[in-house]
Amino acid sequence: MSEQKIVRVVVVGVGSVAQIRHLPEYAENPNAELAGIYDPNEKRAAELAERYGCRVYGSLEEVLADGSIDAVSICSPNTTHAPYSLRAMEAGKHVLVEKPMCISRAEGHALLETAERTGRILMPDHNQRLVRTHRKAKELLQENAIGDLLFFQCNYKHPGPEVWTADSGNGTWFFREDLAHFGVMGDLGAHKIDLIRYLTDSEIQSVVADLHTMDKKGPDGQPIRLDDNAVCMFNMANGLPGIMNFSWTNYGREDNGVTIYGTRGVMKIFGDYNEDIVLEMRDGVQIRYSVGTPGVDPMNSHSGVIDEFISAIVEGRQPVVTALDGYKTVAVLETAVQSAKEGKWLEIQY
């Protein structure tokens, strides 16, 4: 019997997403060892390290110099994603990085080149394509369940990052341009941009976007410099048009639904039903699917991201969410922001 391979991992940045997903999911994975934590907030790092029985590192340099570490999870602010990932891969570490993978196509090109040259796995945390409900939806679409596709609409709207991040309130780094770079487009839009590519097996070809700051304010009481609402229209390479709405100012029930219209009927994913997927057929019949996953509620669902990352390392293969997927998402994000500034449709230059 071959010896079980154990992947030693350090989590870099232990705010809410690390606490909700990365730390507990590494702890539960039989092929992973949560070896340590690094976070500039020393008190937070010490408390979590004690809870998980792992080491506190004093700096990123200390993490990367440790030859016993196989991989890192980068959960720090957006503008650190590319530089930290590049340094980690050059140090021989595999990398799981929160979305967006980087903040520009230029950074994305550097990441792709470094991953190829070093042979390290670079996986962006686009978790929605790993949700069982979305995988079932893709299966149904491939089976032509609603016929030829005509249009899509995606929503991702909640009250804003300040209500769930570890540093709650209007001091959250999500509201700081120097740390987040993108507003709601990068936070929530990144998820749906990747998801629609996955569901439709097509690339986003062009975009026109309208970005606004409607309600969010920084610690000084002034409106933040980033968007808190966004509306985007897309044309896919296969000819499919669609619209996406993203908001940090939905002070009601979270809306994380996708509706896809076809010639035979309509697919509603996490829509206005109790079931995960409902097909409303053209003849009036409803077909309902309860896949058994509570949406993508981070408080209740096992993301599958950590399991996929560890499995890819153990099995010596690329993960199902690749660095190229992360790059393409950023290419769309960057173009959408530019479209909003110029007020016109723009082609995505991948």
C-alpha cells in the first residue's frame, strides 16, 4: 500500500473567507496538513493558530523560506494576490488564491508565465462552478433541457462586505481602492463572470457596463471611490446575450440567482423557489431539482475548493478551475471598468 501524500499548507491572511472556508476545510481534508498561518494582525493569527494547532509565521518571507511547506492559500486583499502568488510560485509553492486572481491582464500574464515555468499549480477560488447545483445545471444544459439558449440573467446582491468581513464596518479593506482595486464588480461580479463561462461553454466576447457608488461610505463619511452597484450587458462568443446585476446595497434577502432562457423553457437556479433548480417548460410543466446543497451561503456550504486544490496537487494534475480561468475573469473585469468610463461597448482582449 502506497503512503498517503500529505500536503503542508500555510494560509496567508486569515480574515472571514479564511475562517469560514480555508481553515476548516484544510483541517477536514485527510491529505492536507494546516501547518501555519500568517496575518499582519498578530492577535487574530495567534487565536486561530491555537484553535487549529498550527504555527504562526511572522512574515510572508518566513513562510516562503520554509522548505517543508508545499502550498499556500492567499486570502489577503486583492492588490496583494498577484505579487504574493508570484513570490510563492518562485519559492516552489503551489498556490490557491482568492478571486480576483489579480487586478490587471498584465499581472495575469505574469502569473500564467510563472506557473508554466515553475510547474506550480495556480488555482483561483472561483467556487461557484464547484457548487453541486451549478454542476447539475450545466449537465441539464448539455442535455438540451431547455432547448437552444436565448438569453441569461445573473444577479449577485447582498448588503455589502462590511457586514461579514472580519474587520466589519466601513473600515473594511473592500472599500479601499489601494487594497481592493475593484468594487462590487471584482467582489461579486467575478463569481458570475466565471460561472456563466462554465455554464454556457462560451467566452464573453464584449461588454458594456454601468458602475455606480450609491450608498457606501468610508470611515471619513464620504462615498467610497469604488462601485457598490454594477449593471453589465454581455455578448458571448456563441452569440448568447445576457445581463448581470451586482450590488452591495441589497438590504433585504441575498439574491444569488441565475435565470437562463431557452427555446423550450426557462431554467431558474437559486431563484424564487425552494428547490435549487426549477425548469419552467414552454408547455407549462415545471420540473424541480433539489440537489441538496444550500446555495453558496458561505456559512453553510462546503465549498469544494480546498478539496479540489489538494487533490490536484496529490494527483499531479491541473485543477478544474485553472489559472487561465482566473485570467479570463480579470480580463472581463478590467474591460467592464473601462467600458463604464468610456460609456460604450468594448471587445474583450484576452
